[in-house]
Amino acid sequence: MRTPWPLVGLLVAAGIVAAFHVGKVPPSIPSIQEDLGASLRQAGWLLSTINLVTALAGMAIALTADRFGHRRLVLLGTALCFAASLAGAFAGSVDALLVGRVVEGLGFIAVSVALPTLLLRIAGPADQRFVMTLWTAYMPAGAGSMMLIAAVVLPGTSWRVAWLVASGASALMLAVLLWRALPRRELDPLLVRRRPVLHEMTEVASTGGPLAIALCFGAYSCCWFAVIGFLPTLLIERLGFATSTAAVITALVTIVNVGGNLAAGWLMHHGMPRVAVIAGAAVSMAFCAAGVFMGGVPDLLRLVLAGVYSAVIGVVPGALFTALPIHSPRPELVGASTGLLMQGSNFGALIGPPITGALVASGGWSAAAWLTSVALGIAAAAALFLHWRERRKIAP
């Protein structure tokens, strides 16, 4: 079976466009506060709504995709992102904007849990690992690019422009998917005997491998979003950067995460075990993250450490997504395992920034290093458990 690389590229691009709706919000918060009078609490909900929706419904939507059809769910999710972002651009209140964010969250999770299953289905056996590492770049590539676009255009415009740009990108992607993906027979649903939804959810949630993958991804997201989420504030308060400059730097730091995503596949292709990739990055980057937050670090070095941290720690998603086919209870439950991974990832993203904020408020910026150190330690421990399970599977 030969891998249809143009179709793989299109599906990965669909995930990148879906991630636009995550990246458009952080640089837009000051403009939203000025235009709609949003409070800090409301701004926090605008930032975390998609994470909350995904943390609650990831596996349920993945199992829905298994029954409704993964291609159909990608099309539906892209359409929801387009319509909700377009409507949100004309919202007259924060409450209306929040409703739109909930719908965008449903669209985003529909796309992000359905696409990995489609990619595994169309990839040749020899290319599956590379295709999955390529897929892991969708979030930093999409969110980082949109953050950069918003940071550049917002100083002279309004947050509504960012919403229109994201909506236009989803509309274009929907048209291309209808043209190029809808007719492809290899994306047709497979005839698989399904068990009741609750039975399959229990089967995945009670299996050690998917649980460890979700825990590891959650720990990674917790500390990565803690650094990325507070990097603009750190740059403004400690380094005296302008808001627009801090937003651009944060977007660039986010984008370099893509390099780590792709490096994971290269490292494992050349024989490095998954545990070495994840644990090695987690332990070394715990010290790197501490350097970002600790006092007494030169300003230029702090920026370098933030970039190195984002790039190197990016190997974790690449290593975890390629583990899904190995650790899923059954091949037809890879989608549900992906949903559980997404739930763990977004739960970590949901709790990381608030915990960081509380630590900084009580003990200063250096206290945030406690969170990154503990979270990355958990990621390393989960990687060791996955290694043990993989050795047990290979041993017979």
C-alpha cells in the first residue's frame, strides 16, 4: 500500500486550520476587553473554553466519529469552526462570544480526534510512524501561525479581524475538503462490528497504555501551556517589552515546537526508544523551564531557554501519538484512545495556567518552576510505564 502524500498533507492542513481557532484568542484579549468590556474572569473563559470542551468530551466525540464517519466529522467540525467564528466576529457581548467559543470547541475537537484515525488508515505500514509525527505538528503550527498573524494585524485593527481571518481559513479548507477529500474512496467508513459506546469507553479508560499516554500528554500540556501562557506577561513585566513585541515572540516560541514534533519521528526511526525520547526531554527541560522563571538569569538567555524548551519538549507529542496503535486495546479503538489522549492534553492545558498563576502570586515567578518540574517528572514516569508495557507486548 502506497501512502497518498497529497491527501496526507491536506488532512494535516485541516488540523492546522482548526488550530487557528485556538491561537487567535491570546493576542486578542486586550482588544476584546476594550471593545466588549470583558472582565479578567470572562477573558479566562474565552481562553479555556475549547480546552474545557475537549477535556470533557474528547473520547465521546471520538466514538461518535467511529459511528458517524471520520470524514463526515472532519467536514462537520470544519463547518462549525467557520460558522461560529464568522458569527463571533459580529458578537455584541461577551456572552454571545462565549457561546461561539463553545461551538468552535466542538468543531475543533471533532476535527482533531477524527483526523488521526483517517491518517493511520491511508498511510502505508512503513510510513505510519512518520505520518503520525507529522500530524502532531498541527497544534503548534496552527495556533502559533494564527497568534503571529493576530499579533501583527491587531495593533491597527480589532479582534474581530482575527475572527474573520480564522473563519475565512476554515471556509477555504471546507471547500478544498469537499473537492479533494469527499470523493476519495480510501476515506470511506470501514465496516467494523461495534460494541456499545459505554462498553468501549470503559475498555479504553481501564487499559493502562491509553491511560498512561493521556497522563503523559496531560503533564506535558500542563507545563508547556504554563510557560507559553505566561511568557507574554513575563516578557512585559521583567524584560519591559511592548505588548505587540511580546505577542510576536510568544508566537515564534510556539511555532518552534513543530521542530520537536518532527524530531521525535526521526529519533525513533533511527532506533532511539520512546522512553529515552520522552524521559530524556522531560528531565532536561525541567531545568530549562526553571531557568525561564528563576531570577538572576540574563534576559537574552531567558529568551533562548524559552525557545529551546518549546522546541525540545515538542518530541513528547510526536512520541505519544505514534504509541496509540501499539497501546490501544483493539485496532478499532485507536480513535477512542486518541479521544482519551485529547482529554488528558486539554485537562493539563486547563489546569496549568491557573496553577502557575497561583504559584506566581504567592511566591513570585521562581515558584512556577515547581509546577514544571513536577509535571515533567510525571511525564517521565508515564514514559517508563509505557516502555514496560511495550516490552511485555514484544516479549511473547
